[in-house]
Amino acid sequence: MGCSSPGSSSSTHLVVASPTPDSVTRSYVALAHNYWVQEQVADGLSNGSNLAARVCLGKDPPDAPNNLQFIDPPMCLERATAILTNQQKFLSDLGSTEPPAKFAADDKAFRTQLPKAIADLKTLISAAKTGNKDAVLQTATAYNNDMFPIVTDALNDVDPSVVHP
């Protein structure tokens, strides 16, 4: 498509750059990205090993079957407390962030599942304080089930630059 300037008979071609995400989208994606980075820190993720999965779910590596011998309630308490802090911050940050329309379903997943996950973490913290490995495993599994795959799928949609297993 060409356009002419007034008084000119020559045509100028208009070049339109590819659309870039608007500031609302960029902010929302950055919020989700930062949340996940902090979640990995809280989990104690290092070199493919997930400390929280080991000490709370008895999984080592994270995709292995549960093994009660690996569950360590005091260490799980530490991880669960760090994860809870991150979950609460993300939910609070979502409360003051406008979601882009294209992420409405993902935002709903976050706002629906995170309160459940937070409640699960509080129960996990209580269980870890008792030292009962079976109770730790049961409550950690409830948390895990509220996060995966609903929250992780939403994170994959919002921020596909990071794999959210």
C-alpha cells in the first residue's frame, strides 16, 4: 500500500514493523517468568536435582517413584516455607497486575489454583513439623497435584521461553 504526501505525485511505501507485545503483556510475562525463577530457587533446583522433590515427595530424580527413605521432614519444612513465600508473593503480585486478554484463561488458572496450593503448603508445613514422613508425602502430593499440570501448563503458555515441567 502506498501513500502520497500532499502536493507530491510520488508514492511512498509504508513499512510496518512486526507488532511487539504491549507493556501489559510484557509486564505479565515478566511477572510469570520471575515467579518461576524464584520457584526454582525455593525448590532448591540444582544440576537437574530438585531438593524439594527429594525431601518432600521422596523423588530422586524428580521423575522417579516416591521413596519414603528420601523424605526429610525438617528439610521439607525449609523448602515448603520458601515455596510458600514465593507462592504468596506471586498471588499478591497478580492481584495488582492486569492480565492481558490473551492470557485470561492462564490468569484464571493461577488465581484458582494458587490459593489451593498455598493452603496445601500450610498443611505440608504442619505435617513436616510433626516429623511424620507419610503425612509429609500425602500433603506434598496434594500440593503437587494442585500445581501440576494446571499451573505449569498456564506458565508454559504465558512464558514459553522456560520449560515448566
